[in-house]
Amino acid sequence: MMRSTLAYGFFLVLMSLSLLFAAEIHAKEEKTSKKGTVTKEAARKKTSTTKAAETKKAGADSRTAGTTTAAESAGATTGEARAQVTEIRYWSNPDYTRVAITLDREVRFESNQIKQHVSDANPSRIYIDLNASRLGPGVKDLSIGDGLLKTARVGQYRADVVRVVLDVENVKDYKVFPLSDPFRIIIDVKGVRPLEISRLTEQIQPAPAVAAEPKKIEPRDEKPRVGARFKPGKIRRIVVDPGHGGHDPGAVGAHGTQEKNVVLAIGLKLAEKLRDELGIDVVMTRSTDVFIPLEERTAIANKVNADLFVSIHANASLNRGASGIETYYLNLAKTEKAAQLAARENGTSLEKVSLLQAILFDLMANYKLNDSAHLAEEVQKALYRKLHGQYPSTRNLGVKQGPFYVLVGATMPSILVETAFISNEAEEERLKDSSYQEQAAEGILEGVKGYISSLK
């Protein structure tokens, strides 16, 4: 009897355990099922075409821009170091848009794209997540509507992440890369130019030169003007870019001569000659002592559909005996000196130049490399010939290549001309001399003319 009772009790225990185990399995299955339902729902929301769903997933609706949750506010008071997004700007033309996001310090960032449908060739949105960052006061959404991008939306996606979303209308390709001092993230978006815009551009004629005030003719001006005989052909508009400016003096000579001033003088002379002698429309990135960020300079050239971009600079070296002229085009630096010069002109470090070199392969996919090299050869040859005739000690340092920020993103042949070494006392004096500036401008002009003539 006792054995029977014990057996029965043991049977009840086993039954209870089995029931409990079955209930636990059922609960887990139900929980898993709910998770699956949520996942599917999230997936449906991600591919939804409604504006509300897009905004929710992007995390950058203008209604939430500049606002923080209680958790974000708590994070802000913990003393953790977060970069501040200070500005978002853009420049555009019918087949190109450049967006620049400026922060007060360097951050890690990630760029991604969202396609409305898996089969889509191009994204419907591009978004950039800025880690360890927060929105600064006054930073808000941009309405672009240039045919490529609709808007640039910005919001505090998480307590420590700012998200910038570009709503796409027509994009063929895009590139994302950083610049330094201050830290900026550049997004270059390229589209397919509408046929009617292409035809209109082909019909654009150079703007007529503005009549200058009568002036005393110096002996060097006695040669006849050639503008009436020279036909610019395919080259209708050139952007002349005097380097540095404003709070950025560039290199400074032993006697205090600032690069920004001498290259502006040369640039103004060159612009006048291009208009008067070649009959070409000229746009200057700056014609006064103002600061223009590096990314804006090529953006200006792209925006006005320039055919050539010429950036004018004065060289510098720790070796005070270094002298001569050289002309650069965008490419990987082949020598340590080229990398050092790029770091100085970029206003950054050799380490940052190395990082830029790592992404140059992608950036130069649509860059007119051969045309730029050809333009550099013609300008260097003519500039040396002109200056050596008047200043026999001038050294020809040749054509070189380097990763210069100011040339990144240009869609036309682009060069950077180093007109002399301001760090060399003798060449510093030349750079201050109006006659040298005139000869340098004339040499660059002859180089541009040679390049144009070779295209026929």
C-alpha cells in the first residue's frame, strides 16, 4: 500500500513538472511570435512611402529638429563631450549639388542610403549619422528643390547622434568626404543634366568685357590687343581663385608679406587679361580680402558651369633657400614635399592628407585628370618662359600632383599655381612688386591660351 501511494505521488509530481514545462514552452513561442510580428511591422514601416513613416525612420523631421527628449537632456548634463553642428550650407547647379555640414570638432560619421524599393537603381534618401554630436542653435532644415535634392533635414536622432537626411529627387552618384579646420563633412551629389539645360549651356556666350577707365599706357602695354583675333572655342568661362583671404593670411614671408595679398593682386590682373585679351568670361572666387572656405571655391566653379579652374598661390618652405615656380593638379602625392605642401595649403596635418589620399580614388572617378595635367603643363611652360625672361634666376620646378582640398570636387580641368616662394627673401620681394605680378599673370594667361589652342 505504501509503495502504491509513493508511486502515485511520484506520478503527480511528474505530471506537474510536465505541465509547467509545456506552459513555459508555450509562453516562449508566443513571445517569439510577437517579436516576429513587430519585426514585420517595422519592415513595413521602413518601406512605406508615407511622409510620416519616412520622417519617423529618418529621425530628422523638421518638427523635431533642435528639440531633445528627457533622456537627451540628462545626457547633456553628464558632462560628456559632444561636438556641435554649427551650420549646414549648399551650392547647386542643374546637375550638381554640394552640401557642407560644419561642426566645432571632429567626429566619427556614417553615411547610408535608403531605396524606396529593392529594385530601384538610385536611393530615395541619403543620410549621415554624426556620432557624439548635438544640434547647435539656429541649425534647421534646408529647402533645396534644385532638381537633385528636395530638402536637407536635420534632427537629434539619439541623445548623442545627429542625423542629416537628404531627400533625393534625381541622383546618379554621390560622394561623402571630410575636411578639417573646422571639421566639415562634404556630400557631393551628381545627377543627369536635363537635355534642355545642356542645349541652353551650349548656347551661352561669354559676357562682354566691361569697358575700363582710360589709363596711361606703359611701354609693356604697347603690343596690340589680340582679343579680337583669338577665338576661345569651347572655353567660355574661367574661375580664377586667389588663395586664402580674410582671417587666413596663407604663408607669411620674412618681411611680413602675406600670401593672401600678393595672390589677390595677381588674380585680379589675370582676370582682366583673360577678359580683355582672350574675350573670356571670368568669375573670381574672391576679389577682395575675404575668407572663402576651400569647399566653396570649387563649388562656385561647378555652380557657374566654369570650363577651367585656376587657383593662385605663393609657395613656402622651411628651407629659406627654396625657390622657383611649380603647377599642381589633383592626384595622389608622389613625394613627401608634395604631401607637405598639400598639408599647408589645406590648412591641416600630414596625417589628414594621408586620410584624404585614401579616398581620392573614389573622389576622382569623374575628375578630368588628363585634361588637368595638360592644362598644368601649358601653364607651367608659359609661366616659366615669361618669368625666366625677366628674372633669369627663376627655377622651373615642373608640373606635380597632390591632394589639394581646393581642387577636390571640381568637374572641370583644375590646377593650382605656385607663383614663387614667399619664404625666400628674394622671391618675397618679387611677389610684392607690381611688375612681377604683371608678368606672372601674363605667363598664366599665355598658358591658358596655349591650352585652348591645343583643343582645336
